[in-house]
Amino acid sequence: MATGLPPDLSDFNQEWVIDFSRFRQAWTQTPRPTGKAKGEGICLAHPDSGWTAHPELTPSRYLTAESKNLRRVKMLKGGVIVPTGAWGVPADSAEDLLLGKFPGHGTATASVLMSGIGHPDGSATSPRSRFPERSTSAFVTGVAPECTVIPFKVTDYRFNVYLDEESDAALVSALYEATVLRRSTPPTEIAVISISLGRKLHPWWEVEKKLSNALVAARKRGIVVCAAAAQFPGLWNNISDPTYPGSDPNVICVGACDRFRLPLQGGFYGPAIDITAPGVNVWMADVEKDGSGTRKFNVHRSSGTSYATAITAGACALWQAHHGRDWLIQRYGRELIFDLFKYCLQRSADATSVRNWDTVNHGAGVLDAEALLRCELPPPGELIAS
């Protein structure tokens, strides 16, 4: 099967995703006069399991609750203050929890999105620690290495990254918080929200209605929300409906594939999926604890629609930076930014590298970041909100 990849590119290459979805070519595209490259100037909200001060996450652009002075962010859990000692962390912390050898999910997905560019000799374009316990070449390179990310803690990774009633409420709070950060001090304009969380549809319709309303509010503010289709481990694509919030029409629903463009085993599929992106054996920031509780920072490979979603959200950051977010809003209006991105995303997707690509169940094709930035924008009068 033709993949369009260099013959020596394997998923043991820490930057295979960058080459697979042509992010390196996207970074070299000359931005519009109003735009910038590599995601610079674009801020993303990242509701997940919290944050970790990992060397892969540049402090000046990985804005924790403390650095933003957002009390409701670092205490966010169902909209209430977290009791002292809950999840083993202080009440005023949104730290990404770890049990045993498992990495924090929020830290891992954030690194895929915005970690600085690494080099084979172990150096980096942005200052960060070296890792003496492993190969100096093992760096994560984020797809939008100059964007800014604000993490929100809305769930606890000790259980899983599937939402429950409590984390549903926290996610709704985070979405509304993200839409009003422009009124914070200093003001922050959220352009993209990356949600690598999901769950099967359930009978708690009132909760789903609140989540849907929050997603509508974000869309009206010109915020593009990308959400995971999710997966059920051990099954081969046998569930036809993606989990919500991925199933909501106000999000870009993202499925996952491997480097051969084959769908993630167990990945949810169906008509709600808009795009497929790399999500199998993706390199990400890893944090482990030894028996004494000491942390060890590393990187390793992992799989899931979580990573495909963060990669697509990073592509959206590149796209908005390339054109200039203010210019896009001035020309099309805030309420059409979501539709405009979806228009370009689906028209630029690669559906030709796999014979008989299933556009019904796996979206318009596989993410191509360079083609996304090159995609010609439609005249404002021809774009109709979906």
C-alpha cells in the first residue's frame, strides 16, 4: 500500500507524525500579511486531567492556573472547590495525577500539541532540560510548537478519560470559562479547544443539553472545538456511534489511524466523524513514579483518538495563525470561524492514499496540514453556517 512516506519513516521515529501529516511543510508556508507561523499568537484551552511541569512543555507557553491567576481553573471540578487531599493533591492544585507508571493524560496530549521542536542531537529551539536516562534524540515535537495552551483539570486519570456526571459538569464549566477569558487580566483570546475525552451516550439528557449549550456558546465566539471520537480497547471498530462530546454537531470529531492510514483498532466510527488524524504509536511526554514517589520525566509511544484530536487542534492553531485570527474574524465574523475551518479541513484532507477511503465512517480523509494551509478560502458570501 502506498503511504506517501519516506521508506525509512517508522513509528520509532519520534517525529513521524510531523512528516506523515506534512506539518514540517506547513511550518514553512509563508503566512498572510496578518498571520504568523507555527501557531504563534494562538491560544488553546485544554480541558483534560490537569497539567504537569514537564520539560517537554515550555513554561512561557504552557500557562498553568497559577501563571494565569485563574482560581476557577485550578479548583475546577464540577464547578466546586476540590476538598483538600482529594485525588492526593492540595485543594488549590490542578496537577495531573499519576498512579504507578501511567502518564498523566492531560500532560501527554498537551505535549503532542505544543512541545517545542527537537533535533536529532538532543538540542531544542526552546530551553528545556536534558534527559540523561534515555537517548538524547528522544524528544516530542508538537504540531503547533509556538502556540499557547491553558490546561483545565476536569477529570481524574486514576479511573479513565471517559466522562462521568461530575466531570461532565466540570467540562461544561471549563468551556464557559474559556469563552470569557478575553475579559481576564491580561485578556486571553481562546481560539481552539481540544477535548480528548469521551463517553457513550447515556440517559442523562439534562447534562448532555448543558454540554451542547456550552459548545454552541464556544462556536458563536469563534472558537473551534475539536473532540475525540474515542475508542473501546480490544474491539475492532464495532461501535458505529462516536462518544459525545465528539458526537455533537458543534465540534470537529476526530478519528485516529496509524502510519499506514489504517483505522485505530477499537476506534469508534460513524457519520459524526469529520476527519482522521495520526493516533497510533504517537510519541508523547511521559511521567513515571518510582517506589518512593519520585518522578521521572521521559517520552514514549501511545495510541488513541486523544492524540489524533490534539494533533487536529494543533493544525487548527496553525491555520488560524497562518491567516491571522483577527483577519478571519473581520472578514467572516466569529460565528462562521468553525464552519470556515471545517470547510478547509475537509477539502484538504487526503482521501486518495488509501483505496476506497470510507468517507461515511472515517471522515473526509486523513489530515494534511500543508494542504489545509494552502486551501483557498471561500468568498464570505458563499459560506453558510451548518
